[in-house]
Amino acid sequence: MKKYFITAMALLVLSFGQVAKAEGLAVGAKVGTLGTGVEITGYALDRLNLRLGINYLTFDYSTEIDDIEYDMSPRFASALALADWHCFGNNFRITGGVAVNQ
């Protein structure tokens, strides 16, 4: 489990701020509590951006407690549709939207 945590933290540091922009469109990779994911941000109006993202996380875990073996293989998937309002015209933003978790 420690190996996965260290790997996740390394990926987070390496992917922080990795965004490619082109004519009002940005694509970014991310790592977080929802798993690894991809996000697309597009310019909608002055001070308003729209974001779409997907995340995926899976892992295996096995343990034994009181001579009973437990095996877990959860898989998590989520999709996000968000709107960012940059109310002061800088990096501060208010975000609202919808998230669907599977």
C-alpha cells in the first residue's frame, strides 16, 4: 500500500500544472482522490470557463483478520461537468457543476 501512495504522490508532483493550451482550449492530466484523470477546459464567456473531466481508480487489497481472508478489488469511475466563474478576473474562481460517480 505504501508503494501505491508514493507512486501516486510522485505522479501528482509530476503532473501538477501540466496543461496544454490552444485557442481557448486546455487539456490537462490530473491525479487526486478520485484517481487519475483527464480534464478539458474551454472558454465560454468573459470570465467563464466550462470543464469536462473523467477519473478512474482501481486497486487490489488482500488481508487476513482472525484467520479470515479478505480480498478486495474496487474500481471507481467518475465524470465531471463544471463551470468556473473568475469573478475578479484573476486566478480566484467559484466553481459549480455536476459529478457522477460509478
